[in-house]
Amino acid sequence: QQVITSLRSKGCFLGASCVILQKPFSVNAVTLTRCELRRIPAPLFIAVLKSDAQLCWQFQKILCHEINEQVNHTAELGYLSARCRLERLLWNSIHSLHACPPHTNVRVHLPLKNKELADLIAVTPEHLSRMLRKMQEEGVLRIERGWIVVTELHRLRGTHTPRAEPGEHFEKLSPLPGA
């Protein structure tokens, strides 16, 4: 059975942490869109990280960003409603494609089947369909020939649930001793 662990976009590393740990990569990467992959032999990658402190630092920041994204995604499954998770996925998809997206009629093509999209936000395909139908009735989006068209981008920001910057919820949920 296939499970989508995450979606990646331009500039992401795949399997780098496994190379550093000298462990096998436990998942397969499947491209959903046309893309270009660049392969770096493991010994060369390790040698460059050991010899170039600036590159090593930049790479550590990339890894920390990925860890932060994974932790936030896991936490969101517990504290955001299914509707907010769907809105967040659409919002992030739009912003990964557009540096400065338009505010109205933003077209999003998620190359995922409904079951895969539902799995990604931890709902059943039937519940996903109900949410999309309700969002269409509310005028938040419409579906046209496989595209999701977000009619007004600001309506995706989750007016019914406050949004937080990454990490903000963790500080509220578990403050450090002495803070």
C-alpha cells in the first residue's frame, strides 16, 4: 500500500539525512509533475559537507526547516479542523507555485487523486468531497476540469480558526520551564 509521507517542491533534498546517517532511505520518491532531479554521489556529498562550513550550515538550516515542517504537519493533524488542513494545503500549494499569487481566481492543479489528497489531510475521500462541495457552495472555490480555482485567496486563511506562525502553537502548548 502506498502512503504519501509529504509533498516536496523545487530545491528540496531527498535522502540526504539517510546519506549522512549511512542508513537506507525508507521511502520511494514519486514525481507528480515534470521535474529535474540531480544526483550527488554519497561520498562526494559527505566530503563537501565536511570541507565547506558555509555549505554545511546552509544544509543544516534546510534540514531544520524540513523537520519543522514535519512536526508542524503532525501537530496540525491534532489541533486543526479538517477544513483548516485542506485550506492550509491549498494555501501552501498556491504559495509554492507563485511567489506573489493573484488575490482572485487562483488556479491550483494538485496532481493527486482524491484518495491521496484525503490521506494527506487525514480524512476519508467522502469527507473531502463534502468539504469541497461546501467550499464551492460558500463561493470559496470552484472546480473546473481538474483544477481547483480559489475565488478569493484571503478566504483560505481560515477565518474560523486563528492561524499561527510555525512553532507558535508549540510555545503556547508546552512553554519551557522558567519561561
